[in-house]
Amino acid sequence: MTPLHHIGNFVRDLVVQIPLWCVRTLFVGTLIAVLIWVLSLPRENTTPENATHWYQNLKVWAGLALTIQILIYSLF
């Protein structure tokens, strides 16, 4: 075995010790942080100049997509 095999085994042994609930919490927490950031963006940055309708605001659709992801990863 090469030294890379030993390093890979060592890293894998370290990663296996992390509980899955902790990984899920960090992953969902990252999605929540991105959702908060997206929702805090000013409307001028997320809407085209000639937008006349509410559904042309990209913040709405990004928030919806992130919310669905948060729900999926929280439940499963």
C-alpha cells in the first residue's frame, strides 16, 4: 500500500466518527443561512428593470426552491 492509502484510511476513519444528525444539521443550517441571505437581498438586485409583476422577482422562486430543499432534507 502506498502512503496515500494510509492517509485515505485515516481520513475515512475520522469522517465515519461524525454522527449523521450532526451532518444533517450543518447541511440544513447552511440551506437556512442561504435562504435568509436570499430573502434579505434588495428587490432591485433580484428583479429585471422592466418587471411589472410579482412573479418576475427571482427572490420568490429562489426562496421557494430553498424552502422545498429544506423541507425535503429535514424530513428524510
